[in-house]
Amino acid sequence: MRLLKLVPDDTNIQFLKWRNIAMAISFVSIVLSIVLVAVRGLNLGVDFVGGQSVRVEFTQAMPSIDVIREKVDAIGLGEPTIQQFGSDKAVSVRTALPEGDKAAADRAGKQLVQGIQKAFPTAKTGSVETVSGKVSDELIRTGALSLALAMLGISIYIWVRFEWQFGVGALFALFHDVTLTFGFFALTQMQFDLNIVAALLTIIGYSLNDTIVVFDRVRENLKKYRKMEIIPLLDLSLNETLSRTVMTSLSMLIALTMLLVFGPDVIFGFTAAMLLGIFIGTYSSIYMSAPILVWLKVGPDSFVPRTSAASAGAERIERKDDGAVV
Amino acid sequence: MLDFPRWKTIGISIILVLGIVFSIPSFVPERITQNLPGFLQAKVNLGLDLAGGSHLLLEADVADLQKTQLANMEKTVRTAMRGERGPDDDIAIGELSTAGGKISFLVRDQSKLDAARDRLFSETQGAGMTGQRDWSIDIVDTTRIVMTPTAAGQRQAIANAMDTARDIIDKRVNALGTREPTIIRQGDDRIVVQVPGLQDPQQLKDLIGKTARLEFRMVDPNADPNEAAAGRAPVGSEIVPYAEGASAGAPFEVLRRQVMISGEQLINAQQSYDPQSGQPVVTIRFDSGGSATFAKVTAQNVGKRFAMVLDGKVLSAPSINEPILGGSAQISGSFSVASANNLAISLRSGALPVKMTVVEERTVTPELGKDSIRKGAIAGIIATVAVLVLMMVVYGRFGIYACIALFFNIFLIIATMAAFNATLTLPGIAGFVLTIGAAVDANVLINERIREELKRGRRVFQAVELGYSEASRAIFDANVTNVIAAALMFWFGSGPIKGFAVVLTIGIVTSVFTAVTVTRLFAARWLHAKRPTSINI
């Protein structure tokens, strides 16, 4: 039986030729994402802003979002946020919690559910979530902290295992991935909650896996081809690992698409984030972490003992300055 | 790398078999697992987001606790200054202030200052293992004594109160009769309550919100009903209303102010049936001190009535038919099974030592949870099959090895989670997906490397050997970084992130084992048996 080869044997794509354009695109995307998050903001779930949210599922045709908003507004708990939720017959209704008074906050949950049941007798309500402001503040803090520490811890490990340039490269790639995912959520206004933080962490894990595979090959080739220029060497490493990159990404894409199409609607946002993350993560290991190695002047001497490296290194950097460096 | 001594092969096989055996309980329904031996009972718990149920996060009102403690210490100080041996033993004190969370008072006779301090010192306690007392006692201006709660003492007090509160909430929630509630302390001043299957958290909140204070008091037999109806009670007595729906007759009772037995002395209260009439009754039992008091009081008051008062509301006021000497009494009346049960629960649940408020609440309907599991399982199976087909089409025999290893990996993750009693949540499933992805990736890395080495003209044995050894480095680095990330998430993250981290950590270990070691064993056995000169990969 002839086996399928996703990438032909003699593939030789000059990835790094496009690195400046790619970097520019990445830079613009990062800036755009930050602007989007700043201007449009994230549609934060109750996990992060506090308040209460109820999932409402309509057994018959769903009324328009405006009708639902109007009816829920009439309950008198303030302007609600209504959002389609995965399937086309379910929405999540979110309102703020009355400030201060604990008993009032307690009543509000009942009020909301009963109000919705009265307005839409055929609808089913489920999944009530109430998070107080204090807890949501903590969830933001611990979520952000674990995200930041995970990125930092990983970069330090890569620094120790490889060289500091690799650590910086990985950190930039991760920063790129996380920022773009945030931008995606600001753009689509999909609800951003704790589950999405878990998705972000998964994206980081995946992107990193990719980056390390490339880095490992770069390290190996740096030792093997000591005379090769850094750019052809990176291109070689990327091409050598390309069939693996394609195969793994394809597996993940297939798995996630299945989850997106057939999976439960509660994880729709989660799966969508991951799907996007696979693209971004694969892209960033090729066009974020690798070019950074060029700029940070990684050379064959990065992996030989320091003493003999000093003089040879200086010369090599000199040569690179003529051509490749931006 | 392709040599597997016999002990290694046997060891690997044992681990794989154990993985399958211990993951069985998580797949089969409970009625089957019940018949299995004890070591096969452990199964993966489903988180509330999958199983449905209610989750409450309660926070203690620490300020309120400190206020109560200050008030208690004030009482203690006054009692201690009064002395035990009559008026001569008294230490006269001036105005006592509790401003700023401290107790401060003037000792009128300066010569008794030291004696006063000694008496107070014996009222303070060591704060845990810190070597500190719970209150510090200082003499200011040679006339005043100032008592300040120490930080260690306050921490200890909160910890004690939280332990008690946890136990009481546990008792109350268990009284609901739901399946396997989880009640655990979180941080310094919080308690997590999770009740699978519970739909209406209001019932749970009502139960928890109660700050029950239970007392047993005598009904004043001399009270004039007309006077009482007008709101006047005899000296030493007071009018106490009935709890909602607890009385068929008058809406109140006139009770002696003196508390006969306090709720702490009640050990148990249970709904049962009267052996003669078959009517539902409530059986209560006191501890030894309570039994003695109860025996004395009932012996003196046959024919009279006593009342059980919970939070200033009368629950029931039965007559004393005979002296109750054994410490165990039966309360009969016009109970239904439900009302008897309710009274028993109210009596059992006791008082919370500190006010608790709900700061986070989540309820998932079981239908939604079931739907999530069903769809998740379908999607998971389709996704797995698709990936397996891809692996086989691309890598042939080595792809099949990877697929078998992947199945073992799934079993091992589930078995390990069951052994640690871990909970699978939606984010946990995400962690699952990531580890499966990492396992597939490990095999992709190895197989691609084997292809490469073959292309370079290496012989089959050498190519496979190099494929494993060269790819292992990247696999190792990738997994160690993931473990670092998972560990940080576990330490600093909250709920869902923790669930993700647990599955990720377990999955990383098992996936390296199956994707690298197990497939290598398969490959080695095949190569040694067939000694092929070329392989299709």
C-alpha cells in the first residue's frame, strides 16, 4: 500500500524570505487586536464582571433578541445582555447584581428566572450562574496571573534548555498568540469567561509544542552545519519539520472541527478559540519565533562552549550585518 | 533503544492492563460497579458543568465573627473580675470600653492590678502552634488593662469557626438527602458546597443561610392567655412566636426566659415512628450533661410543657408525660412524616459560628449536562476516528501502533484520574484534547524522523532507533514546558483552570509513556520478529 505524503520529499520553501512582510502583518495584527480590545472591549462573562446569567432554551421558534431584551428589561433588574448561545434556540441572559444588599442580590436570581418563565412560558431555563463582584475580581486576578506566569515559566525553561534568544522568541510567539486570540474575542464579541482562559492556556501549550519542535531542529542543525548562514539554516529547519507541522496541525484541525460541529454548544466558544489558536500557533512558530532568532543573532556558537566562541562569533555577526539584518 | 529486556516488556504490559482495569468503573453504570470489589470502585467524578447540579461558594463574615468574639471576651472579663469566692474576691473595675476592637478598662484598686491580669491570663488560650496567646494583655498607665486580640489568635479563631461551620453545613446539606455532596473549605474564610443533581439552589441557600440557635425552655404554666394575647408576659417569662406553620393553635407561647438546655447539648434528632400508634415522631438524644439536666427538669415538671426554640421561634412545645432519665426522648404530636423530618433536620443542624454569605453560585440542569456529555462523547469519537484514519493513511503500520497507543493513553488517563478521585470538567476535556494532540504529535515527530533517516539511506533498524532517540529530545522539551505551565496553573489558577491543569499533568505523563515507550515496544517486537529490509512509512 502506498502511504500518503502530505508534504513532498523535496519541499524547499523559503519561509524567511517573507519574514519582514510577515513580521509587519503580525505587528499590525497585534496592534489591531490591542486597539480592538481597548475600543470594543471583551464581552466578559459573569465570571469576570460579576452578575448573574441564565441560559434560556426555546422549545419553539425563538423570539428576536430585541423582544427578549425588552421583556427581560421589564423585570426591572437593569439592562440585560442577551446573547445567542451555540445552538440557534438558546440564549444567555445576563444582568447585573443589585449592589450591596445581600438579600436583594439573593432575590434577584429568583426574580430573573421567574420573570423569564412568565414572559416566555414555553422556554426552559437552566444553568443559573451568579458571581459576586469580589469573586469575579479574584477570578480575573488569578486567571491573568496563571496565564502570565505560565508564559514566563515556559520562556525561562526554554532559555535554560536552549539559549536566551530562543526564550525571547518563544515569549514573543506566545504573546502574539494570546493577543490575537483576545483580539478575536473583541471582534466577534463572543463571551469571554474562565473556560476561554483554559482555551488560551491550551493554545499556549500547542503553540509552544510547535515552537519547540522547530527550535529543537534549529539547535540540531546549528551543531551539524556550522558553516551555514543563519537564514538558509532556519529555512532548512522549517522545511525539515514541515511535514510534521502539517500533519499535527491537520490532526488538531480535524479533531477541533468535529468538536465544533458535533460537540455540545456550551464549549462552542472554547472550540472556536482553539481552532483559531491552531492557525495562529502554527503561524507564530514559523514567522514569530524563527525570525526573532535572526535578529537576536543566533549562530552556531550559541551551542559551543563560551571560550572558543568569542572571537569567531564577532566575525560572523559582522558578516551578517551586511545583508540579512533589518 | 530497540532492546527491551523481558522485565521491561512485562512491566509495560502490567501498566497497560492496570490502566484498562482501573478505567472500567468509569465507563459502566453504577449498578454494575456496586458488585465489583472495593479497589474497583474508584471512578472519575463528573464536574457539575457536566453532571448538572448546584455549586455555591460561601464566604464567612469575618468582621461579624470578630465582633462576637469581642462581646464574648467582654462577658468573660466581667465574670472573671467578679471572682469565685464571694464579694471579697471581687476586683472593682471602671467603665469598660470595646472601641477599636480592644477591651480596655480601669482597675480601681491598683494593688489588684496584677491579680486582675493573672485572672485574665488564665482565660486566654494558646493560638495553635504559634506559641502566642489569642489575646495580649497589657497594663497601660499603671491603672488600665488593655486586651488586644492577636493576629495569630484571630487566624486561629477564624480557622476554628470555619471548621465548625463546614461540619454544620455538611450536616445540613446531608440532611437534604441528595447524593454525594462535596463540602470543602477553600482558602482562609470560604467554603465550597457542591451538590450534584440539585436543581433548586434556593433550598440549599435557605438551609445554609440559617443561623440557627436552638434552645430548650420551659413553657410558663402560670401565664394568663388573655394577658399574653395582649402582649404582656409574667416576670421572668416572654412571649415567643411559633415558627411558620408549626402551630395549629395559638401563634405564640409564653416561655420562661431561662434556657434549660442549649442546642449544643443535643446529639441527635431523628424522625421515626411511635411503636404503639405507628404515628411519625421525632426522637431526640442529649449528651451526658444535657441528659442529666433533662432528667432533673422533666422529673420536676411532669404534666407541664417545654418548648424547642430555634432562632427565637417555637418549633414545638410538647408536654412532659413522664420523667425522661435516659437522655433520649420521643416528641409526638400531629406530625406528618415530612413535618417530623423537617423538625428533626432543624434540630440537628445547630448554629453556625459565623455568618456565611453566598458569593458565587452556579447551577447546571442535568439535561444540559447530559446533553454536553452525549454530544461531547459523539464529537470525541468522530474526532478520534478521523485522526486515527489519518494516522494510518499517512504512516501505515507505524500509524496503527500510534493508534493503539492512543487508546491505551485514554484508558491510562481515566484510570489515573479515577485513582486520584479527580473530577472531569469541561475545561478538563480541553486538557484531554490537548494531551491527545500532544500524543499524536509525539508519534508524528517520531515517524517523520524515521522517514527522514531512511531517506538519508540508513538501514531500517538504525532509522527506527534514530527516529526515536532524535525525536525524544523535542518531545521531552515540549512536555516539560507543558508540565511547568500546568503546575503554575494549578498553584495560581482557580476552579476551571485547576481542572484543566490536573488533566493536563496526568495526560502528559501517560502520553509520553504510551506515545514513546509503548509504540517503541511494538515497533521493536515487530522488527526483531520480521527483520524487514525495508519498511513502508
